[in-house]
Amino acid sequence: MSESSLTQFDWKCQPQAATLINQWTEDFVRENYFVANLRTQMLAVTGTRLSDWLDHFSLPFSAELESQLSQSGFQCREESGDPVWQHPDGLFPDVVLRDIPRRRMTLRVESVTDFLVAHRITTPIQGMPGSALRLACVSETESTELWVIERHGNVGFKPSESAWTHLPVILQHQEAFLLRKRNFASDEEGFDHASALVAAAKEDLGQDRTCDLFFAAERRYWESRNRAARVQKSRQDELGLGWANHDHHTYRSSRKHFTRLIALLEQLGFQCRERFYGGAEAGWGAQVLEQPATGVVIFADVDLTAEEVSGDFAHEPLSHRDQLGTVGLWCKLHGEAILQAGMHHLECQFDFDAARTQLAERGIQTMAPFTDFDFLKQAFTQGEIWPVAEGRIEQAVEEGVITTEQAERFRKSGSIGSHLEILQRDDGYKGFNQTGINEIIRKTDPRYAR
């Protein structure tokens, strides 16, 4: 892998495209009372913005709109005969140009049914239960329509009415992922088991639906181990939104099993994006991956040296090291994130200040922000403390990776396990902060954190 691959994903702000999307959003707020009220509720109840839930706009076709989109960096592709405009360099809703009488805004939710129940709306749902895409119109004015959509590995805009026939098989694999065994005599067996479950689901449902089911189960497991997650999920469920505002899922891995983690993710359809290195002092790096059909983004963290970051560390086995960095020690104490431990954190898109203030009112404090740019803000909630198994402590002492004093502290007080991460993006910025994250990772190191 060439050195240039380290910088090929050089994400930039896209202010022109952001201005266009914000203008359309404000037009909907002015012209549709339900949209205006929902935006107010989103901010007050969930600490999120209307823009954090945008899936796509459907607008009447015009040459002027095509010109505006093209000049703003959007590119056109065909989808079932309709021009679909997407922005390759930023995080923006798609724009579909159609022969329709009214403009449509569509919000993405985890479940259309849950949204309708939460807002006491009775309206037909397009797409049978179990379909990979379902949607419903929830508000209409003379000039606008508001729709909600749920996606399960489907990037289109029209549901298939025949997908419901797979519902029993979907439920079977959903249950298998939710009940996935995570503790084995060896981690190799755990990876083999997870891979076998994925292979079986792919054979029945295809890669994209399998990926959607797998990560819905992963979020459930993470929630069960993190109070901040449960508090925020209940807030978002109050409006029937679910976790559809997820930005990325973060997994920590030992050096020994990092290539197995990447292989499992690639089995689910993930593609490698940019790579990170926190610096020699930090001693860790990350591979970012994205699954195009589901929109799931993964941050895969691992102890790493400066020499290794320029190689293909995602696919070439990493050598054994006696010393453990922050990521390696976390795995030593809690297990692999894809197995026993569960995700280190889920990062979702919010109004940064509103989310932190509202969570604090519910007893969930956040750490100092590690990114505070105009276009990107990030902060962890205070870490969830997990007990550490005695066998893991003893092994860590025997291997010399923790002191006896640290061992006693872990026995008595446990160790930081997981977080919810609060993120705000603006101007369509799709990247991550490579400089400020070093210090926050160090603050989550079990040897130094209190």
C-alpha cells in the first residue's frame, strides 16, 4: 500500500452544498408546521437537529436545480429512471429530481412504525413488514410533504412489495445475532462463530441486509453495557427516531486479532477508507471502514507503531509486542470489542451543546471536548466503569503489562469500558480529527484514568 493512501481521503468542508441544503430545510420549516414543530421537539427532547436525520429531498425537476446541484459538487446517477444527485465529498442527503407536484423532505428513522406510534399518526406505510425499505408520508401542505423512511441495506427510494416473504428468515437471523455467543475458550473460536453466523445470514438474505441486522444487534449489546446509551436511546425513542443518527461505531482490537476483525467486517461488505495514527507517544492507530449500502462507518482501533501505519496493517498480521498501549490494555482487561466487550463507543450526530446539557440534567456528564472546530465538535460521555474478571487481571500481572498496584485498583474499582460520543458536523464535513484525539485516548487508558 502506497504512502499516498494515507492522504487520499482528504475530506474538506463543502459550504456551497451546505448552504443549498440548509436553504431547502428552512423553506420546509417555514411552509410546514409539522416540520417546524418536529425540529423544536428534536432539539428539546433529543438534543439533535433536523439536519441530523435528513435522508433525501425529492424535488420537481428543473434545469435550474440541476445547475445548482452540479455547481455545489453533487453528481448525478440514475435510480429507477429518476436522476439522483449525491455528493461524493460530503455528508449530505441525496436529492431526487422527479415529476412531482410538491417538494418532499424525507427523514431517516430506525422504524417507520415506531415514528407513527410516537406521533399518533395513522397513515399507510409503503413497503411490507420486513421489507428492506419502508416509508410513509406524515405531513402534507399545499407545497410540501414530509416523509419518514427506514432502510435495511437498501439505498433506493421505492420499496419492494415482495420482501415481506423473507420475514421469518429475517427474524431467525436477527435472533441469532442478538443471542450470539461472545465468550469462548479462545478468541479464534469466537471469530469463527461470528463469521459462520454472518455466512449463514448472507446465504439467505444477502450481504447488505445481513450487515444491517448485525449492527442493530451490536448496538443493542453496547446499550446493555452503557447507561448513557440507554438514557439517550430512550430520549430518541420518545420521538420514534431510534439510532438512525449514528455516525460511526468504534471497535477496539488486540494486535493479534486485528486482521480477523477486518476480515469479518469485509465479509459484511465494508471497504477500507482512511487510516489514522495518533503519534509515537499515543502508540495507536485506526482503520476507518464504510459499508456503502447501510451507511455504517467503523473506526477500528489498535496499538500501532509509526513504521506500521504506512503498511497494510488492516490485512498484514501485526507482530507480538510485550508492551500494551491504551487499546491493547483495554482488550486485555475486557476482551475483544467484537466479542466479549462490545463496542467501545457509538458516535451519533447531535446539537453539541444541547445534547451535553440535556444529558447532564439526567446525570450523564461528558468529558472535555477533544475536537472543537467550527465544522466538527466531539466529546465522550464519562466512561462506563466495568468490573474486570480476576482471571484477566492475573494474566495481565503475569505478563507484566500492569503493576500489582494497578491490579488492586482494577479489582476494587473496575476499569473504563465504554462511552457514548457526542458529535456535531457542519458544512458536510465527512472526516475526523487526527490531532486532538490523541489526548482523549490517553485519558481513557485504564492505567491513568480515575
